[in-house]
Amino acid sequence: MENKRKKVSLLALHLDYGGIERAIVTLANGLCKDYDVEIISIYKLSSEPAFLIDKKVKITYLIESDLPKRVATYKLLLKKGRIIKLLGAIGHDYIIKGKFIALFKDGIQGIGMYRKRRMVMESSVKNCDSDVIISTRDFLNEILAKCGRIDCLKIGWEHNHHNNDQSYINKVVSSSKNLDYLVLVSQELTSFYQEQMTNINSRCQVLYIPNMIPDIPTKSADLTSKHFISVGRLSKEKGYLDLLKMYKQLLAYDNSWKLDIIGDGDERESLEKYLEQNNLTNYVTLHGFKDQKYIKQKMLKSSIYLMSSYTESFGLVLLEAMSNGLPCVAFTSARGALEIIEDNVTGYLITNRDFQMYIDKVKLLMTDDKQRIKMGQNGRRAVRQYTEPIVLKKWYELLERKIK
């Protein structure tokens, strides 16, 4: 008689654009070859998931509403003062009032939905017949610990760097202490949370499993194109305004190099404003959100990958850049970059967010074709340890463990 395949469920907040969401989809696509895999997503924000999901993966949405997106948009309007700027425009009072009324109404609904999301997820976890359930956020960890069946393997999967925020650290530890395992995506975070769990005598075992890329492309960038590339959410922690300021100086050094930025977010308007004010619109392209095929094509036509993040727990995009043969430059404030980039071997790591040092290192790569090629080749070799077969093996070993 053939053995029954184990069932694995992954708990998600949504399946829209985001680093956590992409990691969830990548893992689900990898596991569905040997397991029955389901993604239980609280919100259905869009008609289709942002990332391509294997047809063998079952998707269960608990709430179908774009309310979280609307509330976020209204908050952004208020935060940026765009509503207030309309005050001087005759006849626009109703628009202003409409926005505030909409925010108030959606805010009230949002409070109700915030409660509802917990209730529906608790019910879903209680009734889940999976052998393994993987949670991906701290409040989902709490629900899993509280409502997961006794005979189910309960795993928390933490993606964010704590950045010495004690409140956040406490949330992660408290929410994970009654799970079987807590998986971290970096060795630094693994060591940190191992100590935290030991300090409270938690039964939860902390393990390191990095994020993964499906494979290493057969083709790599030839590094002759005078294009920089950067991919990520356009938010403050990604430091894109810093990147544009540094690029402006690089352009003064050699104006034949263009910059492609792929991604979207609440900083887009301020970045566009900076480009216009500094006459950079002909040199920098903000592509918006694009799929992986588009990103890969752009990377193959680029020569240097630039990361400007203030914080990164892992930096999956660095693996993608290196797999395409691009040397990478990043600040050490993005802690995840420290485990991926080997300084002076696969790229450059810049300490203390030193803009001038960053610019100088990029200039070296701009002028030294041999160095670019050497670092690119080193990077393609280095990322092998993060490919799907190697990382999935670690997940398989964990999923087959007995409940303690």
C-alpha cells in the first residue's frame, strides 16, 4: 500500500507583493512535489497572487476584501499631507471631506476586520488536518500555538530583522515559545534567538534555514552594459533616496551609466520628485512592480547590483543578482547582506553607511571590467548553497521530524 503524502499548510497574511509572501510561494512550490501543500491566506487583496504559484498548491482565502489596501492608501494620503495641499483649491472641499469620511468609515470597518481576521484564522487552524503547519508572522505564531492540534508539527518562520527593537524581539519570543520549532533565515538571527529561547527555558528549538532561489540561470550577464540595477519595495528602510543621491555623484563621474529601479511603494512620489528636481529623469527608470521573468531579463542587461537598504534580514534579491553574475554593493546596516556578500570577493560591503566609500567602490567596478567579471563569477559559485535542492533538503529533514 502506498504511503499517504504528508500535508503541509502555510499561514499567510496575504499573497500580494512582499518579501515574506514571495518566500512563502517559493517554499510552497518546492514542497508540493512531495507533499500536499496548502496556503491559508487571511486576505485576498487582488484577483491573483503576486507571484506564480504551482497548480498543485491549494490556496484558501479567509477574507476577500481590499479594505487593508484602502486603509493603507488613506493613511498615506494623510501622512504625506496630500489632502491638506488640496485646501487651497476651490471646489475641492467635498474631495477632502470625502477622503476623511472614507478613512473614518474604512477605519471603523478595519477595526472589525482586525478582530475578524484573528477569529477566522483561529477557526481555520483548529479545523486544519495538516501534519505540519508553518506560521509566517508573530500573531500567526500565537494562533498556531493556541489552536494547532497536539499531533501537528508547529513551526514558526521568522523573516524580519529585529534591529535591536526590544518590543519586536519580545513579540517573536513570546509568540514562538510554545511552538515546536522556530526557523530563522540568517545565522546571526538564529544565534540570537537561540539565546533568547534558552533564557526563558522554552521548549521551542531554533533552527537556521536560509531562503532559496530555484536554480542558477544557465546564462549570466556579460557585464558590458552600462546599467546599474536595484530591486525592492520603495519604502524608507530600503534607502532609495540615498541611492539616488549617490547615483547623482556617479553620474557626474560618468554620465553614460543608467539606473534601473524595479519595485513600488509609498516612497515612489518622493523619488519621482527628486528625479525631476535634479534632472535625472532621463537617467533613472522607476519600473514599478514586475514579475520575476522581467527582473531576470533586466539583470541580464545590467552590470552592477546596488543595494541601499538600512535593514535586511536576508536579502534574497542579492542571491538573484549574484546568480545572474552581477557583482553587488551594499551597506553593512543591511545585516542580511553580510551573510551573502563576501567583501572584495563577490562585491563590496560598506560600513557606517559611508556614502563616499560606497561611491568609490562603485567607481572601481565601473572602470574595471576584469574585476566585475571576476566578482560576478565568484558570486555565481557562492549562491549554489542557496539553490532549491540544497535548501529544500533542510526543510524536508525538519518536516519529517517527530513532535517533541
